[in-house]
Amino acid sequence: MYLLNNTLRPYGWGSLTAMAELFGREPSGQPEAELWIGAHPGAPSALVPPVPAAQTLDELIAADPHQMLGREAAETYGDVLPFLAKVLAAGAPLSLQVHPTAEQARAGFAAEDAAGVDRGAPERNYKDRNHKPEMIFALTPFEALCGFRAPDEAAELFRAVVRAVDTRAEVPELLTWAVAELSSGHDPADRLRNVFSTLIQDGPEVRHTVTVAADALAAADPADLAPFAKELVTVLELHVYYPADPGVLLSLLLNRASLQPGEAVYLPAGNVHAYLNGLGIEVMASSDNVLRGGLTPKHIDVPELLRTIDFQPLPVPVLAADYTQMGQELYRPPFAEFQLQRIELEQRAQDQGEGYSPAASMSGSDVSVLQNGPTIVIVVRGTVVLDSPKGDLVLETGQSAFIPAAEAPVIAKLSAHSAQHDDGALAFAVTVGSQGPDAAGPVEPRLVF
């Protein structure tokens, strides 16, 4: 097992305090958006000494993929860890974005290479050849936009905007057109495609429409916004950060998901989404391919975005635990690359009676770490002891480790200190998906960056 030193990404939308509070340390004074835990070449985790010759996790895996990944994962993905874990702390909205399928990623990567676009250029869409399905597990209340709502529902929201505008200004033609198009009775995906494709085209008319709509909603009596207050308030929230941005109004086409701690959603390729605020554990296939359409100062490529979107309306893609047993829950999205295990360790009440000794009662707090090949463990509360046939590794709050496929079984135990102080511990383990390639569609063999 290898203790990891991970890269903290200071993106502008990151929270100034959430990650520091989670890990019990002082804030850095800059946005702390994402903590990357994995082997993606964009920011591979470093190995904490003493370590072998390899200094980063991707180097360690490349040196002996069969030992590190296991035979099946190595034969499927080559010498690349197929997943990437992050602690994500959103203090402001993220961009309106979508991730490509594996086929789209391969084609886009090749096209940009052929066009001479530098792989590190900010205008580059495809940083690698891989798709990027993902999931987010909420550690705090977490707000997100994800996937298209039914067009008839979206039409009702746009009607509410029209009513708010009509009381104080001339209604822009784009708003009345959007209501008519969403209510047209045509194929649902076509209705959503037409409205989305029109409103995302940044220009004077769209920006005027967004501004008029936001101003009208801000001036409206809250009682007049019912029963759509939450969705309409999304427009105001986004307008504060990105005034007149096309994504502000496009939010009305998307489901708004309000996750409580312990709830999760998954996002397949083609799913338009934007995280709004909150702290969570994010897991994805090992890729950094993002196509953006708004709500960001970063590179936007609307034509490429539109080519990758799945416009089918869907409910919020909630991901429930596959099973719940004492001390653990397993979340298995329909992707072959990863699954997430939540591990909560607490001392059993019966262990704390007369003669109680933390050192002698660890069995009441033991959880087997799910290992379907390579595994990453991160501790977000308390102290956890990872016990393997090759020895123990102690992880404090905020620390993480890589467990090679060859090092199994591993048991997560509550440390004597945490048990003695009745603190408990909370950790997450990420490993390769156990549903197999057929459950997730075609798997890109031998990932290449």
C-alpha cells in the first residue's frame, strides 16, 4: 500500500473554506476546488516516501501494471488506472458542460492533433482519448443541474418567466418562441434540441433576453413565482455570477437536483450538467475531457458541445446504494471503470462496557475494503488503519492511499485513538466496477493519454 500526496486545484469556483473544514486544517486563502486522487497525467498523485524508484502513481503502475492493476484490468485498460477520484468543493457554479463518449473522445482527440492544437492549450477540447462518465456523492447539501427535464415542464417555467417580464417590460420574442416550441407536441428531444441550440448562441439578442428575464424575476413577488420558485431562483443565482450568460436561461431546461449528505447522482456521456454548490466525493473514468457551453470564463465550443449532447429528457439520475451492511454502502453506477464504497467505522456499544479495550475490540469496527483490482482509499473523518497481509497503513483525516490489486485482502479498522475517543471514522474506497464491461457498454481498451 502507498500513501499519496495529491494535487489541489485552485479553480476560481472553488470554496475558500469547505475543504479545509472537512480536513480540519486552516484554509489556504485561495479557492480550493478539487483534490485529485489518482494517476491521470494532468495531476498524478505523488508517492510519499519511502517509495520505490517511481515517484508518481502513474509511474508506479506503468512499471508493473499486472501487479498494480491486476490481470483483468491491465488487459482491459493497459497500464492506466481506469478511474480518477476527487474531493470537489464548489463555492460557485461550475460551467455548463458535457462529457463525450469514448468514440467521440477518440475522434475529437485525433482531429485536434491533426489540426496542430497543442495538447496543453486552453482552447483544446480533448485532453485525452477517453470518455468521462462520472458520479458525485454529497458530503454536504449539494445542488446541481443535471440532464434535461421534460419539455412540457420546461415550457411551464418559461411561461412563468414571460408572466414576470410582462408586468414590467416588453416580452422578448425569444421567450415567447421558446414557450411555443417547448409546447409544440413534436418529439421531446427535438423540442429541447431546438430551444437549447438557439438560446446557447451567444449574441446581443440572447444576452438581452437573459438580462430582461433575470431583472423581472428579481423584481417579482416571491409568491408569484410559486410553484416554480426553486427553478426560477436558479436563474437569479447564476445571473449573479455570469450576468447575461446564455447558460443562465438554459438552466430552466435542466433538472435541478438537491442532494442531501449521503445521496448521489451519476452522469453518463452526453448529459448536460453544472454543479452549483456543495462538497462531495466525485469519481469518474480517468479523463479530463470537458466540453463547455456557458457559465465559465474558460474555452467554449458550442458546435462541438451540441454534437455530443444527448437531448432525451430524463429524471434526475439518482444513484442509490446497491446494498447497505453494517459500516458500508456500495454505489455502482452503470459504468465499468469504477464503483464507490462508503465505509463508516464506529465502536460497537457492547464493546464499550466493563473491561473495554480499544486494542482488543477492533473486530466490531472492521470492514473489508472492496477490491476489484486497484483501489484508492481516502479518509474524510477520523483515523483508519488499513490492514493487509503485507502490513498496516494508518490514514489520518484528509489522507489517501493506493492499494495494488496484488495486495489483498485489506481490512479497514478504526484506529485505537479514534475508538478510545469515540470519534468514529468515515472513508471512501474506489475500485474498478464489478458489473463488467457489458453493463456499461463498450469499454475503450488500453486507455492512452
